[in-house]
Amino acid sequence: MLDVWKIFRSTPFTTAVISFLTAQFIKFLIKRDVKMLKSYGGMPSGHVATVSGLAWSLARSTGFDSPYTSIAAIFLVIIFMDAIVLRPAVKKDLGHNFLEALAGLGLGMLIAHIFPARLHLW
């Protein structure tokens, strides 16, 4: 039987989820609006924070020269560029400015460095 719950024992997965939730909570604190918990725009970028947390956590747990880290780093660049170039071109309030995306990048990095390289929740 496939044990899908093992994903929650993965440090990179946990770091990515916590990075996203933290970014959304910061948006709520800044705007004092519950709608910000599920918004696409605003400070910091939740999408960039998520992938940044994933990439930095993978780098710490599998090594900076790991193919997994390389994949996540490329994914991070694509998400970062999507947030500041593509989505704002589609609809203004869907995207981020450079500073909001950069804040998401830093937030994910910070959260990845707070967690140990190997997290054992249970």
C-alpha cells in the first residue's frame, strides 16, 4: 500500500507549506483583511516564498549540487519571473512588483534555514 502520508515527514515539503502559510499570514497582518489569506498579489509573494522555501530546503538536505536542488532552483526562477512579469501583464492585481517577489524569496530562505536539514515530525 502506498503511504502518501510520508510526504509530511519531508523537510522540503513542510518548509514549502510553512513558507506559503507564513507569507499569507503576513499579508493578512499588513492589510488587516481576511481576503488576503487567499489573495494572489501583495507583500510578500506567497508563490515565490513557497518555491524559495522548497529550493533552499532541498539545497540544505540534498546538497547544492543535487539534481533535485537544480530542478527546484529553475522552478524558483520561473515562478519569480511569472510573479513580476507574466501575471501582472494578464491582470494587475494578480502579480507582484520586484520588491514583493524579493520579500517572498527572502522569507522562503529564512524559513528553510530555521528548520533543520532533516526534520522528523513523527
